[in-house]
Amino acid sequence: MLLHPHPKLQGMPRIAVHEVAPRDGLQMEPRFVPTEAKVAWLDTLSTLGYAKIEVTSFVSPKAIPALADAEEVMRRIHRAPEVVYTVLVPNARGAERAMAARADEFNLVMSASATHNLANLRMTQAQSFATLREVTTLAQQAGVAVNVSLSCAFGCPMEGDVPAAAVLHWVERFAELGVQAVTLCDTTGMADPGQVLALCGAALACFPGIAFTAHFHDTRGLGGANVFAALQAGITRFDASLGGIGGCPYAPGASGNVATEDVVHLLTCLGHDCGLTVEGLADASRLLRAMLGHDLPSAVGRAGPRWQRHEPPVDLVRTFR
């Protein structure tokens, strides 16, 4: 068993952790978080060692009021040179706004499930692909990186299993456009480790030129196991949400993304370097809890890391003196 601290294991790749709580998490919160609080929190996140931070979304403010201050947030944050600041971009209008805000990367979203795509985006998959093809062209012309997030890659709460061939089909379509980064998303927490190992392994084998990220939810308690399975398959990039906030409105009971603290704790126990520490995330997690006004579901946030030690009970000490 590995104990903390431990030497970094030789030959293990550095793992990139992408923080998605500022967009994927806050968009699900019922209360609007003031812009000033968002900016202060994001500035804290920028100092912690993340590879990427998903800052906000350039969808219509009417659709997601929680992120209506996208431009102001992007303008006011202090950017760390080693961090990629990505934003969700739904269409050409959103791309124009994101370029004006100097986003480093566009995160484009469509679903591997036809039914979920209709429910979530109000478009067929063909319509979504046409829209995202236009956005990809705009990004390439402007020299902005593109990442495509394929929702429900591991299952759909309305359709059930999504065939791996369907997921790989959409990866291929975007690869043909020149997209070099794809996120495989377990949008509603339906993935299991065996499935994750198979799909991630197939994706890496079929598309060695694509930088794949895995995005898991902990809806059914398998988030950590799925991260481990993806690691075994060769995935070295993971989305996570501080505190475990987030969810999906189209899956009753679907909880948030895997918590960043829990993922970093797992990676640390396995000997992986991800540039982040559980201790370093603690202040950012406390800020988030204060901003939201409610407790966070992160397991490590509640119990602390496994290397944390506690004083024995007072009565035990007295008994054996």
C-alpha cells in the first residue's frame, strides 16, 4: 500500500486535471454567484496547478442565467501562463463572443446519443455537427484550439447503452475536420469500469493523434473506479469539478462530476504527479462552499485525505497511563 508522502514512480506520465466547476458546476446552481466572487475564486484556482480551467459558457444568458457575466469574468480574471482557459461555445455567435474575450480554447458539445442531443440541445445530431463544423472553421481561422465533448459516450438515461461504434464514428467525423482534442463524457454517471477500459482503449488505438480527456460523474458511486479504469487504458487527462458540484437536468437523481479533491487524492495514492495537491485545493473548496451556501458532496472534502492523522480519544490515553 502506498502511503503519503511517497516518491514519484518512474515511468508514470504526468496527469492533466481540468477544472470544470466554474462552468459545468455553477450552471446547475439555483443562485447566481456574484461576478466578483467568481473572479476571486477563479484567481485562486489559477494558482493551484491545473492544466486547464473551464471558465464559463458563451450560450445565451437567457438559457443559463448563472453564467450571464461570461464576458466580464473573462476580462477580469488573472491568467496564469501555464493554464489553458477554455469556454463552452455553442454556435457561431458564441464563438465570436469567446474570441473577443480571448479564450484559449473552444469546448464544443454534442451528444453521442440522438435522444439526449435532442433533449439537451434541441437539435438532431446532424444539425449539431453542422453547427460545430462552422464553429471549428471559425476557430481554426482565428488560431484558437478546439476540444469536442461527446456527451453520453458511456450511456444515455433515455436510450440506454450507446454503442462504442457510434462514439468512435463521431470522433472520426471531428478528426476529419482537424479537431485534435476530444472529451469522452459520462454525462449521467452510467459508466462502469469494464466499459470505460474498453471504450477508452479503443479510442486511443483508433485515433492516436487525438488528445482524449475522460469526464466522469459519480452518480452511482463508480466515479473513482472509472477514473482508475481510464488510467489503465492510457488516458492522461481528466475533467473534475471542485467539491463534486454539477449534474445533468435530463437524468433524475444524476449527481455532479467526480470531485477534484477525490480525483487528486486517488492520483496521489497511485503515485501520479498531476501538479495539484489535496491540501492546495482545500482553500478553493472552502471559498466555493461559502459562495454557494451549502455543503459539497466531495468525499475527501468531508473525511480528509487518507494520510491525515487524528489524536486518539482522551479516555483511551487516560486508560493506559
